Amino acid sequence: MVKHIFLFFLIIFSYSNTVSAEKEKPVLTNGWYQWSPYQYSVENEGLKTLTGLDVALVRKLTEKTGREVKYSPVSWKEHQDQLRDGTRDFAAGATYTDARAKFVYFSEPYRFEENSMFTDWDNVGTLEFNNISEFLQQIRENNFKLAVIDGYIYADPGLNDFIKDPVNADLITKTGDDHESMKLLMKGEVSGFLADKTVGANMIWKTKMGQEITEVPLNIKVPIHLMFSKKAVPFSVVEEFNKAIKSYVGSNEYNTIVTEYLAPVMFLKTVDSPWFRIVETIGTIAFALSGVMIAFQQRATLLAAFLFSFLPSFGGGIVRDVLFGITPVYILRAPIYFLIVAGIVVGSYLISHYAGNKVSKFFDALIPAKLKKRKENFYLVLTDSMGLAAFTVSGVFVTLVAKVEPFWLWAPFFALLTSVAGGIIRDILARRDKIVAFSGAPYGEWAIIWGFAFSMYLYFNAINISQEIVAQGIIVTILGVFFSRVIVYLLNINNLTFKDIHKK
């Protein structure tokens, strides 16, 4: 009898300890390896901090279950081995497979991942395909050597089968991470490497290899889960995470975090592209020309002309960078734009002395008679509008990279500051009758309106953000600002003004 009572209490005690362990496990162990922008370390004043999209989301989700997460560095392959033997609790950024499901529980998906191939520009022409089957066939036919991460599951089953097939072993090089894969490509030891498209874009930008390496979209996407060790974590904990994921994904906080980490990567890659550099250069030239025109009107000195051109081209950006604490300011990191402005001023000075009348008559003849009567010079409106459009995008871009929150609020403000501040200082120094930004047709207002529209566009596309989405937003914003400014000028629409309440 005593023996049975003892066994009864032993069972009750064991059960209560199990339930307690399930509820109390306050700290869950996770691992990470360098995989920007999903997980990476940053150093600030000698202190290293782990950050990234997956890190931020996992911490929020873990917090919602009343727990904490503890990270330590580990390779992806070793991480999976530790989940199998129960020495680590869970992992983020995982693709579902039946093989993994034997030793881990998969959570509900908390984001999606799209894979691409990255290769030399010279290799792009050798691959023309419409689906993964054709892609793999051409890889085999062209003896195209691929670097892949050891233990990584890509978004297409056929692609994973190709990698595992011993017949293709001569084409596959397994690496520890994407950085190793990229190094092999740069050394010419492989023809390309497979990676998450955001990770690849981030590496290309950081290594400034955009002129040598490009992305080849594979158009394959897969849901991403958390993986929990069956030996270390009870399923009740997984259910708690699933509940947290369902309530959190799509929320304002979730979208803000996704925008914060993914949008800058795509923005930076777009900004590093040749076509955007052309747009940025056009904006700089346009603002420089607007300063030269004012110098012509005022018969200013060469030094004054230089200041009138320099201020709108760089003044707003300098003010913005100083406020953000970005050092050195952009103009000091890109002296080519300074040289462009200087060349425009000197060239305009020489033209004014040797062919001024001919050039003036030529451009005057192109202006419609109705517009010649207007106080505001038509060409000054065009150049200011071009500069305004390009620098509106730059203001949104820097707000995004600086991670100023809330993004949707500050992006329009810094779009205005970047595009208008230099012009205001120019007009004050030039002692113009009216400051362009504060008089006549709406001017800086377009930077605010389109800067806000662009920031909201990025916010609502955060989950599916891509270089194409960012590029489309940039183009629409630039065209929107430019044509809004020009149209209100042509229609002679005045700005909203206060009424003098003292007048009778």
C-alpha cells in the first residue's frame, strides 16, 4: 500500500514538473551566423550588437510568449544538428522539408523568401530560361558551376534535387555561408551562387560590386518558418508562438520592422544602379543651372555664381546629413558632383562672355509668348523642378537608411529639407524679391506630398519588397514631383496663403 502511494505521488510530482517546465522555460536558445539583413552584428563604440530582420521579429515573438531568446554564433548546418540532438531550442529563417520535420516542429510562416542567382555580367547572356527546369538544363549544358550553402533548402524542390544529385556534384560547391560563396565567385572559382535575393543585393552593395556582379531572378518564393527541436521544446510552446505569429504578422509594428530592414537594401542597390546615378546627376546639374541663371539676371561675380549653384545642389543634403550625424557629409564622399557644379559655373561664365547673346536669343525664342510675361523664368522653373524631383527621392532614401521612426512622418519632412533648404539659402543670399519655396505656385509642398506617397508605398509593399518595386516607386515619385511643379506653373495656380485679418 505504501509503495502504491509513493508511486502515485512520484507520478504527480513528475507531471507537475513537466507542466512547470513547459510553462516556465523562460529562455530559449537560438543561433546565428552572418546573414545580413536577416541576422548580423554591428559594432558601435567598441560594443557588438546582434541585429537584423529575423533577430528583431524573433525577439518580438518570443516576448509575446512571455519568454526571452539567447543567441550564440553557429553555422547553419551545425545549428540543424543541434536541433536534432536537442542541445539548442530553435532556429529562424527555415524552409519546411519532410526530412527536417522528423526532428523539429515547424511554426506558422512569419515571412517569405525569394531566391536568385548572382553571377558576373558576362555570364548573363549565356542563360535564357522561363522556368527552373530550363535553368537547370542550361546549368548542366554550359558546365555552369554553382556555389550553394551546405544544408540550405532553396525555394524550389527541383533545384534542391539537382543540388543533391551525385551526377551534378562536379557543378556544385558547398559553402558555409553566402559571403564565402561570393568570394568564390569573385575569385572565378564558381560561375555563380544561389542566395536569398535580399541577402545577395545587400552583399553586392556593401562590396561595391554592382558593376561586376548582377542578379538573375529565378522567380521562386517560399514561406519561412521557425524550427523548434522536438527533443528540447514541447509542442505547447510552438502553439504559443503560432498564436503570436498569427496576431503579429501584418500588424503596423511588423510592417515597420520589415520596412526598416528590407527596404534600405533594395533602395541602396537601386541607388547604386547606373540609371539612378544619372537621375541624381541630372538633379545636381539642374540645381546648378538654376543658380547660374540667377547669376545672369543679377550680373553676379563668378564667386557669387558658384555659391548660387552650390547651395541648392548640396545645401539641403549637408543640412540633412548634419542632423542625422552622417560623417563625412555626402559631398565630401562624392567630389565628382562638386566638380560637375564647378564645371557648369565656369562653362556658363565663358559662354556668357563669348556667345551670351546668341545663346540667350536661342532659348528665348523657344518660350511661348504668354510665358515670357511671367515674372518667374520658365527655364528656372524647369531646372528647379528637376532638382526638386531628384532630391525628394534622396531625402526619403536617407531617412530610410538612417532608420528614423516613424518613417512615414519623417520621410516627407526630410524630402522637403533635402530638396528645398539649399534653394532657400540661395535666394536669401541672392537677395531675390521672393524666395521661390515660399511664394508663387506650390513648390516645396510637392516634396512633402510625393515624399509621403513614396514612403507609404514602401511601407505597404514592405513584405514583398524588391528592387523592381523600389525602382517603380522612385520613377513615379520623380515624374510626379516634376510634372506637379511644372503644371501648376503653366496653369498659373497660386499657393495657399494666409489672409491679412487686419485689412478692412
